[in-house]
Amino acid sequence: ELMHRCLLTVRPTFVARPPASSQQNRHLQARLPQPKLVRELRLERSVRSALGRSTTPTPENADRERQLQVLLASQFPLFLAVGALLPVLPLYGQEFGLSQSSVGLLVSSPSLAKLLLNLPFGRLADTVGRRTLMVGGMTLCAVADVGAGLATSLPLLIVARLLLGTGLSSSDAGASAWVADATEEKAESRASFLGVQNAVIALAFVLGPAAGGYLVSQFGLRSIFFAVAAGAAGCAAGYS
């Protein structure tokens, strides 16, 4: 009976707590386990917002896109002229007494120069500047092609072809470094630009032989070298 009276007198008491603030509610919700679908939706929203911020057009992005387009437009006439030269080069070598097997030396001379000079010019791109190598290399290519068109002996022709390879090595090293710099902040655009560049070069090599055949029929074999020199000079002007 005494125990029964004690239990009747003891009553539970409840302490009222102030309502939690909105910040505390968010903190508690963040600690609670969330369904997988909710987490995926939040991740998708964050990715979309990040992409929206990164693709916002800015003056810097517009200027970079314009410079890349100028680069492509400058390279197209050069590779068009090179595509016109390649089929004619063996015929030109025969004028200097080269056999069919010896023409390979004439064709591969620029590649030999590039093989020896690519690494030094790659280092120079970080010291003297990208545009300096680009413009200087294309200018040297124009001079070398004029020399090849005016060559009267085989040694002079070989020297001109080696100078052409030197100019190509300088220009390629500067252009590659410049493209890497221009697409540094937006690396995903580098692959798309290189794809477009390869398509432009392929188109130039498709149209080049037809243009070369027309020039040879109208102005002779040596006219091809002057056409390549004009393309290199136009490319140098575009690079500058």
C-alpha cells in the first residue's frame, strides 16, 4: 500500500525545449542518411550549375576563339600549297638527274631537319616566345621555297629543302605551344580544336593535287614552289 501511494505521487515531468532554428534543422538533415535518388539529384544540380558558370561567354573566351579561327585560316593555304607540291616533287627532281629511288632524298630532307631540330625549337618556345617561332619559321619556309624554285643545282635544292624543314620545325613548335596555352583554361576545347585542325589539313591535301596539276600545266614545275612560298608568307602574316 505504501509503494502504491508513492507511485501515485510521482508524476513524470517534461521540459519544454525551444524550437530548433532553420540552420540546426539543415544540419540535422545533412547528418541523416539520404536516399540515393536525392543524392543523385543534388549532384546533378551542382554539375549543371558548374557547367553553366564555365560556359558563360566572356570577352577572353571570344578573343581566344577568334585567334584559333585565324590560326586555322592561316594554315589552310599553306597546306593547300604543300598538297599541290608533293605529287610534283618527283618530277622536279628528275630535272636534276635524280633517279626514281633518289627522289626519296629530296622528299625526306625536310623531315630529317625536323627530326634533328624539334627538341631544340621546343625549348626555344619557352624562352623566345611562341609567336616569334611561328612567324620566323613560316618566313624561313617562304624563303626556302623561293630558293627551291630558283635552284640551278642539286646541292642548292637540297639546302633549300633542309631550310624548309628548319622553318617547319620552328613553326610547329611555336604553334603547338601556343594552342596549348590558348586552351589551358578550357582543356576540353583542345581536343575539338585539334579535330577541326586535322579536318582542315585533310581538306587542303585533298584539294592540293588538283591545284598543283593546274599550276604545272599553266606555269611549269617551278611555279609550285612559288605557290608554297606565297602560302607560307600568308600563314606568317596570319600568325603575326
